Amino acid sequence: MIRSFNPDGISPPASNYAHGVAVPEGARWLSISGQIGIRPDGSVAEGFEAQLRQCFDNLLVVLRADGMDIPDIVKLTIFVTPHGPDVVTAYRDIRDEYMGAHSPTATYFGVTSLASDALLCEVEALAAKSAS
């Protein structure tokens, strides 16, 4: 079973993520490419929050296609082009909505651009599922 932890001797996380996640030996790993705010029909969701929700929806499709789900996520990495405290707050709220009580490790990057100027965010993940 995947185990999230925050050891003593380090500042607590700023929001719902973990400083470390231990994966048991023999677990099956899944690396998920950066998911963007494009709907299945190819249209781009409008606005940061709508695109971020679509990123997470797309992430769930990939996870579930391999027999995994939210509790199997070990690491999230997000890239955003809009910057500022409102964007960080919106990201945390939406991430927490999707993750629930699950606390994967997480890294947040503010970047100047993504693959297309229409894209405002991208989310990639690593997941692992115990063999037992």
C-alpha cells in the first residue's frame, strides 16, 4: 500500500500534499504524460479553472484505463502560465476536490508558456499500484 508521510524536522506542507510517499517493493508504476485542458472532442476549455478541471478529468481517464485511481497517485506536477496568489488558491482548491483526503507529493511551476498559447495549465503524474 502507498504511504504518504511528513517527517519531523521539516516544515509542514503548505497545503494538502505530502513531503514523501513510500511505494512498496514490487508495485506496478504508471507514468502519465502532462494532461492539458482539452476536452475529448478536441475543444479547449475556457479559463484557468475549467482547464485545470479538464486536466484532472483527463488524468482520471488515464489512471482508470490502467486499473488505477486517485489513491494510487504518488506524485503530481503542475505547470501554470497565469501567476499570482489567486491562481495558487484555485489550484489548491481544485486539486483538493479531486484528491480528497489523498496526499501525493506535489510540485507547482509557474511557466511563461506551454505547447500552445491557448493552454493555461498542464498536470502530469506518477502512480503506483501494489501487486497484492
